[in-house]
Amino acid sequence: MFAPDERRWFFAGARTALTGPAFYVALSLMSTGALARAADLPPEAAMLATALIWAGPGQVLFFGALAAKTAPAAIAFAVSLSSVRLLPMCLSVLPMLRAEKTRRTTLLLAAHFIAVTVWTESLRRLPDMAKERRLPFFFGFALTCVGLTTLTSGLGYWLTAALPAPLAGGLMTLSPFYFLAATARAARDGSDWIAIGAGLALAPLTQAFVGGGFDLLVLAVVGGGGAWLASFYARRVVA
């Protein structure tokens, strides 16, 4: 799949994931095994859901709807709708992965792996890389995160009986906290910090009044767009 130099960057992405990010997301999604058990499904279902759905909120919707015996078409629609929140992340990462000979199918495959952890680390690391190195690094990083998380999803299924409910719920919060810390670490100028502050302030409002999987999309447009406009006019004033 990759040339020798590309394989080197693929394994560099895998090693980067194993320095911490892959373990954070793997621990945070371990509780999906508990959700599969609650829905009377086998551990393989938890592992398959992680590999195919990937994002945690989509898995919560999926197993919750199965437990409630919701119609399959409605489950598919709900999970798809929850993924709308990932659209701004895809739009910010995929252009960095596109090179002269990159196939559209490759970019579509890459889009599947873009969720909170992969997105934050991509924004942090890809801009400083040569364009031909970005795609193999991305896939090495993303596949390591998904592979490790798939294993821990199955492990979580078997640990459900021994894992206290508060601890299982606490594990789900690791990914958002890591996302916030990684975003703050990747901030480059004042507009980034304005966007982070706007996100923290507006997130409860969009969650309460928008919801339905569109809250993050609205938050990105209002908070991120507002931060960009503030930075744009600030640069004009200084100039």
C-alpha cells in the first residue's frame, strides 16, 4: 500500500498514537462493551461497532436504540445524524491530506477515522509535515487508535460485571478532556484561544437548544466563525 518511505511515516504515526492518544480514546470507549452487554449483544458486537461507527456518541445512540428495540432504519438514521457534528472536522483535515495523486476513495476512507482524538492530533502535527508524508502518518495514527480501541471495547464487555457504574461513566469523559487539552496545546494565536473560549461558553447552549447531532456544527459556525472574524478585524486595526 505504501512505498518504503511512506511505510516509515505510517509506523511513525502508529508510534505517536501509542505515546498516549490511543490509550486515552481506548479507555474512554471501553464502556461501549458495557452498552453492548446491556443490549444483550455478544462482545463481537461491541468490537464491530467500534470499528464501523468509531465515534463514541454514535455508539451510545446505536446500543441505546437497540436496547429500546428501535426499528433498524431509525437506528441508522440516528447514528448518521449524530455524525453530522464531525463534518467540520473532516473539512479541516481532509484538505491537508490531499496531494496531487491522492484518490478520492482514499480521502473518503480517511474521513471515516476522523473523530475527536484523530482530529486534534492531525491539526497539531500535519501542518509541519511535508505533504507526501501526511497521509501515511495519518493512517498509521488513526488505525492504531481504532485497533486498540476495538480491543478495549471487547475487554470492557467482560469487565462490566466487575467495573462500578460511576467508573464506567467516568471513562467516557476522558476523551472530551483530552480533546480540550490537546486543542489548547495546539493553539497558535489569539483567534484559536477565542474559538476555544467561545466553544466552552456556547456548548451548553447549543446542546440545550439545538441538539439532534447539529449542535457541534452550529457551534463551529458561530464560535469558530466569530473567532475568525474577531481575529480578521483585529489584524486590520493593527495594520
